[in-house]
Amino acid sequence: MARLISNFIRLVAGVCFLTLPTFVAGQTPQGSSEAVLSKTVADLVSANHILVDQKVLDAFGHVSVRHPSNPDHFLLSRSMPPAIVGEADIVEYGLDGNAIDAPVGYTHFAERFIHAEIYRRRPDVNAVVHSHSPAVIPFGVTKVPLRPIYHMAAFLAP
């Protein structure tokens, strides 16, 4: 899971699309579907904690992952700080952004519709991070282009 931070493949106004080692779009993961789902949920919980630890997410950010056996669904925590997300807090959503069989009383992130639309339009995207990064926000609200200015930003070059 430590590879999460280095696996960013696109960065747009505080929303990052990620690849995860758990599965690849269009391929069936190994093992029973229950075991694969359980591993994906555990990875998603870890992703929440790692992204908080690495200061990518604050109390209002969140990370989701495409469902490993149903590409028309995704997994995201209920509305809560990512630092305290546990496996019981993970909710399954459809590409319309509506929860599927969520426990009664759970509140949901309004931004789940952003995640849903990305998954709907981009079948190649397996995970999404929505953050409020002070380092990224200015590029979403100004006409200044995001450019590589040091060797670790080479992935931004055309």
C-alpha cells in the first residue's frame, strides 16, 4: 500500500486518479470474490490511513476504489474523517452515487457523486482521491498551468 502515494497517474484540481495493486480493470482478481472484496476493503482502509499520515488527506478528504468484481460499483467510506475509517465504515455505491445496502443511519459524502462520475466516464480508473491540498487548489482556480519544475515532477511533462 505504500506504493499508493507514488502511483498517482493524474492530478486535476484536488482529485487524483490512482491505480491500485489489488486489481486491474478488466481482469478478474485471484481468489474467491468474498476474499478479494475483503482484501480490497482492507486496502481501502489502509489507503485512508496512509494518505492522512502522508498529509494528502485532511479530515474532509476521502479515497475510493472501484469494486473488484463489479466495475459498475465503487467502495468509499461513510462520511467521517479518514484517519478513523475502519472496515465496517466502507459503503458500496453505484455509478449513480447512491449507496447500496448501507447501514441505516450512515451519512454519506456529498462528493461521492464526483467519484461516481469519474468511474462512470473512465473505466480505466480504479481509485480516486478527493483532497483539499493547499499545494494543488491554486491550480484549479487560476489559469497558471501545472508544470514540472524539478526532477520528481517529470511525470507532468508532455
